[in-house]
Amino acid sequence: MNMSTPVVRARWCDIGRIADLVTEALAPTDLGAWLVPDERHRPTILAAVARIWTEHALLFGDAFLLPDGTAATVWFHRYRPIPPPAQYADRLTDACSTYLDRFLQLDQALAARRPTEAHNHLALLAAPGPAEPGRAAAVLAGAQRWMDKLSLPTYAEAFTDADRELFQQHGYTHRDTLPIDGHTTAHSMWRWSPFLSDRSSRNTRPPVRRPLTQNSVSRIMNPAR
């Protein structure tokens, strides 16, 4: 697929399609299997959680689709701390059932090492199917052009070697290693915007966020944060 393929900004009516794409992409992965070991219920649970975060992104960020609807990215504009999704604790409990602790553990691990400075956060990238590499590259390239114009760095978490390589091909550098559990590790990736002002004077080393204290973790787990 041509790397200049444009993307379209998602609307509220696209939330279901994006949730389906995320489910199709995540369900067969090691992360998906860890989050929901029950293969029969995995798609339903993952789709419900993806819907929560995609809805939230359309309020506090952006989402983009390829014009044919076969791949999507979901972003948050983290210019300042953003609130959790509406009724998040109740909705997550309803969606995850007996696997709630695993989703909370993932939330905590990612939030604990997220950069504190203003940035745009690529929270989800989904391009399921046999043509995944080409579609993933196309939707990332198209969405990245939108994000770069905002003149802020962009941040992402890679859970597979393929994702990490894809981000590196699009100008991301490895920032940190994020242990999720005993078997799952994510890699945080950082990309400076080419439109960022005063490039010569800024520090070219990606910022590293230190592990949170117990009090900070408690605030993360509190929906009122």
C-alpha cells in the first residue's frame, strides 16, 4: 500500500468499526490472550474495552481510519492530565468481569511510565488481516502527518517486535522498557515532531519517567484522578 495513502478522521459513528478492528488485531496476540485467557469470551471483552477508550479518544484526542475502513489509530492529546472515561470503574468492571484485575494491571503499568511533558499519545493501532504490515504502515503514516502538525512529540507503546520495528521506521526511538507481568513486556517509543520549534536547543534524548510511588499509584487507580 502506498505510504502516501490519506486517512480520515473518525466520527462518533465509527466507534463500533474501530472497536472491531482493535478486537480483531488484539485477540490473537500474546497480550490479548493474557488479558482474557478465555478464548470464547475474549472478542466480546476486548471489544467492550476498546469501545470505552475509543469513545474517550474522540473527546480528548483523535482517531483515524484508512478510507476503506481496514485500519485505525486512536490518539490522546496529553497536553495536560486528562480525566478517566466517564463511569470508567463501573464500565470496566461490567466489560471485564473476572479479568478486571488484568486490565487494571495493564492500565497501571502503562500510566506509571508515561511521559509527563505534553505529547500526543498513540494508544491503539489496529490493522488486522493478511495485509496487516502494509495497512499498519499506511494508517500510521497518515495519522502521523496530522499529529506532527500539532508541533508536539508523539509517544507509543509497542508490544511486539513488529510494532517496535514499524515505529522505528516512522522515526520513533526506543525510550523505556515496561514490564506488564512476568511474561509480557512493552516498549515505549518517542518521536519528535519535525515542526517542533527551537529544535536546536531542545534535549534530543527522549524523556524517561521514573516509577511512581505507592501514593501515586493509588491516585492512578482512583477514577477521580
